[in-house]
Amino acid sequence: MSKAAGADPGRPFLRVDVLTIFPGIFESPLRESLLGKAIAAGVLEVAVHDIREHSDDPHRKVDDYAFGGGPGMVMAPGPIVAAAEALGEGPRRVVLLSPAGRRLDQPMVRGLAVAGRLVLICGRYEGVDERVAEVLGAEEVSIGDYVLAGGELAALVVLEAVSRLVPGVLGNEASLAAESFEGEGLLDHPHYTRPREFRGLAVPDVLLSGNHAAIAEWRRRAAMEKTRRNRPDLLA
Ligand code: 5OB
């Protein structure tokens, strides 16, 4: 099958628009490593938009007090919805990064990677006005059960996880299938490289044996053991 199946010829496979009040956070992650290369190669296109540019307040305010009271400010719906609407129409999935969202996992990543176009909305402060998700048809996504100051780092996690599934981004599609969460539901097996002994710790002999069946069996057992120790929930 052609790598280009389903894609517009000459267009990137994935276009992502990020809405944030801290566009600077995205600068070096989008320049370096996998994301930087994918963008340079034209298979990924990312545009970062400052929500404050869509504030109608003279001080570019984007938050306000919570109705009902309580500590902390809430991001107002107006500037975020205006920023999203300025992107124009067209099919896309809108993701609102939020600790109250559905937790990101590899099946969700696979679904987002074939969307063609994504809008990632980064909340800050104590939350985002609930009507943003309703008006924009956004899916709320959390990257895990811990507190973050804002959605920016979560958006970068989604972006990297999704981008590496876009055809032409990785370059080495074989490494895709082998890793944790992409194979048979186990964590990845341990890896070793030179030197054969490091600080008194030897590389397991079987990995130097050249016996490929024995190596495969050792890796399967080691992956199982590591999964039982670190992520028993994956075996349950
Ligand atoms: N915590 N996922 C876990 C998150 C999160 C916090 C966020 C966004 C996504 O914004 C404050």
C-alpha cells in the first residue's frame, strides 16, 4: 500500500493548530528532534496561536472570577472560541487538554493520528468555561492523574505521541510495532548496548548468543516480569 493513501498529494498528513496563552512554550519542542524533523520534512504542520490576540479587553485579559465563587480564575469562553473560529471551517477534531478529560492512551493516539487536522486547546488557571467544549465540540483529554499548571505540556505530549504515527515522520516504521503499548499489551523488554560490562553489571549472556529464538523468549519473559512489577494493571 502506498504511504500516500488517503492523503492530499503535496499536503502534510497532519495539521495541528494549538491555542494557548503561552506560545513561547512550544518554540523549542517544535524545533528539536522528531517534531522538528517532521515539520521540516513537510509531513506535519503546526501553527501556534495566542489566545490573548482574541481578547476584546484592553489589557488582553482572558480569565475571570468563577460564578458560584471559589478560589482561582476561570478562562473565559469568548477569546478561546474566537481563536478557534479564526481558524476557519473544515473537518477536524478539537481536543481540550484538561485534568477532567478522558485519559490519553495509545488507542486514542491512533485515532487522533488519522484525523488529518487537530485543534489543541490549552487551558490554564483553575479551569476553562464549560461552554468552550460545547460550542466547539471539543473532546476533553487528560494525560494522567496529576496536577499541571496548564495544558501546554499536555498538548506537547499529545502532539509528539500523534506525530510519530503519521506516515513519514519516524522513518523507521519497524520500531513502531515493537514498543510498549503497541505490541501485545506488555511493557517493552529491557535493552542493552556496549559495553558488555558496566559498573560490574553484565549484559545477559543470551543476548550475545546469536540464538534468535532464545533471545525472543528471554525478551518475552523479561517484558512480562517488568510488566508484573511496574504495571500489574496491564495484566489484569
Ligand atoms: N493534568 N492532564 C493531566 C492534564 C492536566 C492538566 C491540564 C491539562 C491536561 O491543564 C491544567
